[in-house]
Amino acid sequence: MNEKRYWVWLSCIPGIGARRFYKLLEFFDSPAEIFRATDAELKHAELIIGKKNIEILRNYKSEKYLKQADAILLNQNIRVITLLCKEYPPLLKTIYDPPPVIYVMGQELKTNLPTIAIVGSRRSSEYGRITARNISRTLAEAGVVIISGMARGIDSMAHAGALDAENGYTIAVLGCGVDYIYPLENKRLYYSILERGTIISEYPPGTSPAPGNFPARNRIVSGMSHGILVVEAGIKSGALITVDCALEQGRDVYALPGNINSPLSQGTNKLLKEGAKIVTSVEDIIEDLKNASLLQSQSILPFHRPDSSTQVLDLFESLVYNALEDGEKGFEDLVLLTKIEPGQLNGILTLMEIKGVIKKLPGKIFSIQWKV
């Protein structure tokens, strides 16, 4: 605990993020040495992290703040893992700026399984939410860890889907302290993850959410994952920041095709144009994990082709689905809304009925049947 307390102390100092933390360690041998450094030694470090940050660091060089670090370490509900700990996720160590300290609540952090991040828009469509949940559940049933950021929308559905699986496991990476429930509407989900999954953060306990925390959080979401799936994302969605992180880290990027007329699909469709792997079935991801020897064939047996509850809709089916989201529609209305030729639309509607996604009412009226 003696050395760990200094890691926690340094990580809790405002302005000393991961990059400045490591820059200081290039100058000093350890956080303990930084705490014991003289003013003259700290003066030399101004060239590394700036005069302002060194002044803040000086103000935190007191027993008061060291005792605060001790209090965190003594908290029975929170586990502290530093970069030097054997429990630190090996995959996360490989990124450019891994968090020096991560705070953990819930179940033991599983780092020896294949991991897929599922992210997307907070303002998601029903189609996006259903698809995210079902893909997540199927992956979790196959032994894949699902990671996301516990935001409303697609993130929440990704976690919920993993917990739907009998032995599913999920990791939530927060942009606040692990003891801070955000958004508050996810209170039930938060406690469900504590019971069967793990909640982590690089921010000290008690840290409230702030806009600048989330882009940094996203590098951990992608950094702990072998691949990242974007379900729905606008052209300026925060999910695309996670994609940028994933590309920098050499992770696979998957995207779900969406309605070309929907703002929620502009980001995902752009990713597909730029070379992201298209996902039309959960098997697209599972096969990649198996080919990379990350998922053993026996771990997903018996495995059958997804039924209607796990089927991913293709582009034309999603056009129909989105047109029906706000209520039932007649055949002619669907022709106008989807711009699909009547003959082709007939075949699409028939197939969607067989899948159980929609139902046909008297008078050739159609409505959504597939619900979470």
C-alpha cells in the first residue's frame, strides 16, 4: 500500500492527467520521489509540464492529500489498480497513454477474454437500441466481454444486452468517479452491472462528470477492446471520438449500416465508406474473433444462426423499420417514405414478417412487432 498511495495521490492532482503523469516519471523515478522532491527539483520539472502545473503539484505536497489517497485505498467497495499491478488489463497497457491508476467497483475485472466495445448515439432510434441489445446479448452468450460507457441510448442497451445473457459479463467505463451514478436514469443499470459486471474509471472516487472527461474516457473503452462496433452515430457523435482512438490503437472498427435519410446513421454510413467492417449479422464479429484466435470454436457451441430476436436488419429493412417507428403505416405510405420500388418492397415486407420484425394488419397496414 505504501507505494500505491503515492500513485493515487499523484493521479488525484488536478491537471496531472496520464500524459503529464508519465512525463513526470521520466524526470523522477516514482510518484513517491515526486512527493519528496525539493522545490529546486520541482523547478527543473517546469520544463516538462509547465510552471502552472508544478505550482498546483507543490500545493498538493502535503500529508493532508496523502491521507485522502489512503482513505481511497481503505475503501472496501473500491479496488485500486495501478499500472504496476498484475491485475492491470494487459490490452490497455498497449495504448499510447494508459491511465496510471484505475478505480474498480463490482466484480473482479476479467482481462483474459475477447472484448468488443459497442458504442453509439445517446439519441438513438428504437431500431438502434433493439439491435445494440440483441447483438450484445449474442456476443455475451458466445463468451465475449461487452464494454461501453454507460451513457443513455446505445451504450445502455449494450450493457443491458450483455446482462441478458445467462453468464454475460460487461464493463462500464465512466467519465466520473466509479461511485457516481451518471446519468441518474441508469441507476438500476448501474447496480445490475455492479452485481454481474465491473465499473471502472481513471477518475478518483467522488469525481463528478465534466464534458472534458468523456473524450479521455473513450480511449479506455477502445483501449480495452479487441474491436469496436458503432451501432448509430451522427456525423458529430462522441462515438466517432472512440473510433478515432480505436484506429490509433490498431483496433478493428465495425459499423452497422443505417437509413441513409436518418441523421443518426450519417456517422456509421460514413465509417463504412471509409473502410469500417460492415456488420449484417453477429456472426461477422464472431468469425473475426475466431480467426484471430481470440475466441475458441468450442466456447460458442452449440451455435446456431441468429433467430428473429438477434437478426440484424439490412439497409432496406432498416428503412422500413424506421418508417414504422412512429406508428403503423399503409403500403403506399411506405413506398413514399422509403423510396423503395413497390415490387421490391413487397418482398422486403414479406421477409420481415417471416422474421417476426413486423406484422401485417387488415387493409395492408404494417406495424412493428419486434420489441425489446
